[in-house]
Amino acid sequence: MQMMKVGLLVLCACAAVPAPASAQQMQWTDKGFVSANVGVQVGSHDLNGTQTFTLYDEPATLTAVQKVGSGPLFDLGGGYRVWSNVLVGVAYSWSSSNSDAAIAGSIPDPVFFDRPRAVTATASDLTHTENALHLDATWMMPVTDKIDVGFSAGPTIFFVKQEHVTALPVTEPGPTVGTPTLAKDSKTSVGVNFGVDVNYLLGTVMGKPWGVGGLARYSWGSVTLDGVSEKMTVGGFQLAAGARMRF
């Protein structure tokens, strides 16, 4: 929630910057654009799961705490003008990161009743991958004949793959902890996104205007993983830069 507030605040601040009077009167005259960006998705999401099972005729518990962090971002997008300065378009983004999970368990004693024993372990380099489709309406605001700013918003479809802990093998005596058992879940969810894209035209290549730009986007959604007690937040604040082409 904290990252969501920060992201929305940054985007609102960008949107609140008043445009020059000349820019407000300028018409975006191209038919559309395509863009390619690289950058980073920042922020962290908690993934906590607690499982209860029966061992030695007593309940045992296993809790795994994992923090999914920032990762590299790759983004492709495009839009087509449908009316005035309004465009509709779609963007695809990919982000991935690795994180560790801290595991704590309460294991019954095979000999003595009601004497649980505490065990701990770590599962390393659990992979988190997000593929997202952002379906946007964009208001393109020309600032000069070379600079324009696009303000976009719309739904996002998240395709999430996440590794998480499902079991912790224990052998006696000890107990001796083995290698944690992992599962990789694939989930789909629908969320929202808001973005600001600043473009600067450098010239033409093969008759098409080309330039560079910077993207700031905030996306948000949540998924429920199998065997995990809490929903996991997906998305985050994305910062990227790359190439632009108009047509």
C-alpha cells in the first residue's frame, strides 16, 4: 500500500504540471506510435504462507515469509489515434526477480505428546515473473513540435509465475531439516495502471519520425496462490526509457 501511495502521488504530480497555452491548443496529428523501453520495476511485495498438516498424530505448522523485490523491466507498446488527441493502445511489459523465503516450523515430537519443536530453514532464489498487458486510453499533449507528453490509464491483465514453499521434509532424530519442497504457480489477474510518457523527437528515419522517451507507470493487482494463506500484490512503479516511432 505504501508503494501504491507513492506511485500515485508521483503520477499525480506529473499530471498537475500546467501545460503552456500554446501546447493546450496544439493538435497531435500523427496516426499513432510504437515504443520500446528498458528499465526497472521498483517496490516490494510480501508473500506469507502458513500450512498445517498432521505428523505423529499431532498438528504441525509451517510458515514461509518471502519478500518479492524489484527487478528489470522490458516494455513494448503502441497506440492509434481515434479522436482528437485521444489514442487507444496496448503495451506488454515483463519483469522478473529472485528472493529468499525464511521458513519457520513447529514439529511434534515422535515420542512425547504435546512437545512441539521449533525448526527453521531458508529457501533461496525463488523466482517471480510478471507478464502484463496494459490496455490504455492515452491523451497525447504536444508541448512543442518536438516534445509531447502522453497521459494513460486503463486495465492491466497480469500473468504471474511464482515459486513458493509447500513443504519442509524432516527426519529423526533431531529433527533434521531437509531441502524445502517448492511449487511454481501460474495465475492470471486483472488490475489497473496509470502512466506518463514523455517523448522527444530527434529526426526521421525512412520517412518516419523517431525519437527517445521516458516512461513512468504504476500498475496494481493481486493474485491468490495455491496453498498460500494471503493474497499477493503484483505490479508496482515502473521507470523505463527507450525509443519511439510515430506513423
